[in-house]
Amino acid sequence: MDTRNVILNAAAEVFAQHGFRGSTTRRIADAAAVNEVTIFRYFGSKDALLEEAIKNSTGQAFSHPLPSTPVDPESELVAWCTEVVAHLHARRSMIRTCMGEMEERPQMTRCAAQGAVGATNELCAYFGQLKTAGFTSDSFDATAAAAMLIGALFHDAMGRDMMPDVYPKPASRAPALYARLVLRAIGVQTAPPAPVAATRRSSGKPDHTLTRNAQ
């Protein structure tokens, strides 16, 4: 890893633990195993370094983006939601610190929110494509649906540590549950209809075959 990225990663970790005031350039330099002069040579100031570190940490693109043309909405959205929760959960300390300093340093929060904003926009576009591709004929607000799903994913990633009993268990199954609920809410079938039990023959008379075989 090059020096610039080493410094960015160190700054993100120090900020998550100590906040803006506690993230001195000396502390960041020690964490990155460089001297302070190197930090200023690369970034110019502590403010510029921390803004870039936060943006770099929380705004990284997900490795499994939603497709522009949906094929299998359930598997596509479940995979995406699973990755979003993992992404947010891994960065929860950073995000919580940014939220705690929102009043004093709103720019830090805006940097931290870029990933979530990008994910929400991606989700809105995907919901629109689901309708275009004929997966649903329901009338719905894509922004509201995206906000509901992102809200559930964010809440789970941020709050499960503090309130484990209020979330679906196991944690690994929760993103799929959220995804399927929202898909059903906008009229997308998440599984083929259950087959009707073969209890009658074509003549309409009761079929006792299963009963006899079971005896």
C-alpha cells in the first residue's frame, strides 16, 4: 500500500476512535508510521486529510452494484443489501463519530453520508427499472421505497450492537428479510406461487391417492 493510502487509513481509524479534536497530526503520524511533515506534504492540513479519509472510508463503491437491467430481483437485491449492511457495519464507529460531531462539523457528516446517498440513488434507479422491465405494475414512490430499505439497513448496521433483541436473527439473514419485504411492498413477487395441493382430479372429485400412499 502506498504512503498516501496508509495515511488515509490511519487517519480514518484515529478519527473513529478520538473524533476531530483528538485526531492530532502527531497521533495520525504515529498510527501511519510516518512523520508529520509527510502528512502536510500530502494533504496540506488536518482538515483536508480527515475529510478525504472519511470520504475514502465511507464512500467506497460496493463490489456488487445493482444491475441496470434487472433479471432476478430477489437474488440481486438480497446480495446488494447484504453488502451494504456489511459495508456500514464495518464503518459504524466512523459514522457514529461523524454523527456525534454533526452540529460542530457538518462537512464531516456530509463526507460520511456520500456512500449512503450514492446507494440510495442507485436503489431508486433500480426500482424504476423493475417497473420498466415489467416485474411490477404497482404504482409506488421509488424514493420512499428506497428510503425505507436504506433506513432498515442503516438502522441494523448501526444499532444491532446496542439493541440486539430488536433485530431479526441471525444477523446474516436480516438483509434478505428486509429486501424481500420491500420487494413485496412494491408488487414484485419474491418467489413463485406455492403449487396447489393435488387434492382433486380433473373431474373435480376428491383424489385419495396421497392418503392411500401415506397409509
